[in-house]
Amino acid sequence: MSPVPERSPTGESLTGESRSGADLGTAADGSRRPRVFIDARWTRVDAHDGISRFGACLAEALHRLHPVTMLIHDERQLALLPDGVPHVKINSPMSVRELAVSRRLDALGADVVFSPMQVIGGFRRRYRLVLTLHDLIYYRHPQPPGFLPWPVRLLWRIYHKAYWPQRVLLNRGDAVVTVSETTRRLIERHRLTRNPVTVVHNAPSGLPATADLEADDSGGARDLVYMGSFMPYKDVETLIAGMRSLPGHRLHLLSRIPPAREAELRGLVPDGTDVVFWRGITEADYRALLSRAAALVTASRDEGFGLPLIEAMHCGTPVVCSDLDIFREVTGGHARFFAPGDAEAFAAAVREVADPAVRADLAHRGREQAQRFSWDRSARRLLEVLVPGSARPDLDGAGDEV
């Protein structure tokens, strides 16, 4: 980044590429546009996780529609955030100063604040607040992410013992966003908020246009790709066990993994099978491997969205996944499903997509399904929630409120 300073209403320094005053804060009719802030403090400093990518991609797409300012707490976050979007550095969301963050945002002149999480501090506020609940996974699988400090992990477990704390958080806002119809139905079923809930989908990013993809005949079509974490509910164990029935296939486990967890999984690899631990992969290598793979595979027992499935379908790569409502929704049914935890059924589904006719059908229908998801489309839907009446997206009925 090569930022050019701008100033907030209180004189605090904002940074971003230079823009005219009309572009930044004035509508076509000369009226002042609502000042929108995106809480980007959940952005990682090393590599994106799902929430980090969700916030960063929406910030970039939303800024093309309406001026936004990103909140950060660490300059290193800018490496994973879009260039040209103004930002202001404030406290960490883990800091005790978070209790007064609403006063800080009021002082910055915020009219609307969007958080890609359901948590943001402060009490009294003068701005519209839109919160995000991605999924309800941790009520069923309460182990917290390992990168959180231990006091936060302890509070995490306590928090997910009952639904009422979630209701308190969500009802502090004015509207709620979630990433799938499946999660929206769960929010409604458990009566987690009295606020309107709108679906703003995840979307693939950094992938080549489908027209630019070419079939790979180099012999790598027996590669199986898994992209995701190694938390217990992801059930990577079933993928590894299924390799016993898939001679000639290679399972690629792409994500970074703690050494202890890798050692645990390596101990489960059947003799004579081919399982590769990448311990992290570049975007370019991921795209190349995904576009030539026999299938994108996942045995997850729970999920909030399943972005790698969309990425695979975008590339014309078949998806083999556990039979979950969310995976049915995301793929539109254009995948091969197997019963969660059933390693033999997983292997059978992989063999099925090796049939050329099946593979061609899944590739064609998968690409069509993947076109329903884009960050521009999601940003238009989000803008309508942030600034009601500012956008009228035609999204095939997606994103209706409950």
C-alpha cells in the first residue's frame, strides 16, 4: 500500500488512495452519503481464514458501490486487505478498550457499522449496527479455535453452553447477516434474534474465469483435494480411512496444521496409501491443483457454508462431500454425497465421479451453480441492509429477510 492521508470528522488520520470529496462522501444529488465503517479487525495477519476473507472481500466489493472505511488494530492486517480503501487504526477487539469502542466510532462520525462477527463492543451508540452470525457449529462442536488466547477459549466454551448469550449479542444490533439459507433457518428455529436476518453469501475469489480453464490430461486426475481446517468436526479421519479403498489416488491436505494434529492424523494413514500434508499452499498452487483434481472432497459433519465447494465447481472440478443440508444448498445438489462418517461410502462416491459422463455433467452443472455466487452480488445485498433503499439487487430471491 502507498496510502495518502485523509481526515475523519474528529481529525483522526484515515488512509487510503486519494479520491475527490464527491467520490468519497457525496451522492449524485449532492446529499451526504452515510458514512459506513467495516470492522476489519478480525482480519488475520498471516493468511486468511473464512471470516477474515469474508470481511476483506466484502470491503473491496462494497467500496466499489459506496465509500467505506475499514477498522484495523494492526498494520500487518493491511497486507490481506484491499488497496485503496481508507482505514483507521483503533484498539484490538480483545482489548479492554473495546468496552468504549462505540464512543470512538461515534467520534469518527460513523453512520453505519458492519461487523463480520456477532461481537463488537460498546453500549450507547448513534450509528446503525449490522452484525454477522456465520453458523451455529460451536453449539454442537464446542472446541474453540486454537489461535484464541486461553481466557477467550474458556469464555467461548461457556458462551456456547446456552443460546441466550447469542440472543443478547444479536439483539444489540439493528440487523443480522448470515451466509446461507441453512443458517438463517437455524437462527429462526432457535429464535436467536428479533432483528431481520438477511443472507449475504460467501463467494470465490482469485479464481480464473471459467472460460479460461482447460482440461488437464497430464495424469493428475486422480488427485483428491481437501481445503479446510483440521478441527474434529471436519472429520478428516474419514477421508484418510477411505483412502484404503482408493488405490492409485492421492489425498492432498492443503491447510496449515499444528504439528501435534498432523502427527495424530499421520498415525491413521493406512499402509500403502498416498496422503500429502501441504502445511499451507499458495493461491496459485491451489488453483492449479484444484483445476486438475479428480474431486474436491470433504467429510465435514457440520459447516456454515463450504466455500471450497464453490471454488471447485467454479473450476469445473467435481465435489464429493458429506450429505449435509448446507452442502445440498451450496452445490444445488450437483455433487456426489455420502453419509457422514462412512469411509466406504466416501470411496464409492470418488469412484463414481471417475466416470467420464458423470464428471462432465457435474462440471457443467457445477459451473452454472457457481455463477450464482459473487462478491459483487453479495456486496449489493449487504449495501441494501447497511443503507436501506440504496440498492435494488436482482438476486433470484436470495437474501430475503426472515
